[in-house]
Amino acid sequence: MTRLIATIFLAVAALSAAPATAADQCAPRADMIKALGEKFRENPTALGVVNPNVIVEVFVSDQGTWTILASDTRGQSCVVSVGEGWESAVTTAALPGT
């Protein structure tokens, strides 16, 4: 839980950072999504609302690379984190008698 709160804090901080310090990791959302798709074959997998002005999105490729973006209501997105080895949890309901 602490890690999640820290990640959200960093996402919000990145969106409020001065353009000079965030230039390498921030861009218009449409450009970010296009680049993630073209360069890494990553597609949107999950999202969550941080507050009324920011959402966090997870993009994942079939090869397991992943990127977490924080996007604001102005259409600006910033990379929060990237990595490899993403695995989606699969939930299977237990049937009665098993």
C-alpha cells in the first residue's frame, strides 16, 4: 500500500513539475499512446483514478514490457515507471464440490 501511495504521489508530482524537468518523461497523451504502441507494442490494460484531475494507466505488451502513465485533464501524460516481466493475475472461481 505504501508503494502505491508513493507511486501516485510521484505521478501527481510529475504532472505538476516544470516543463524543463519533465520534458523527457512527459508529452501529450495521444503522442505517448502512439509511441508506446509503435515502439513497444504496448496496449492499455488497466487504469485507476488518482483524483478528479489525474488518472494512472498501465500499458502492457505481449512480451511483458510495461509502462505506467499518469495523465491529467489537459491531455498531458507523464511516464511514472517502466519495466519488464509483467504478469496479469488470473482469477478462477472455485466451483462447488472442487
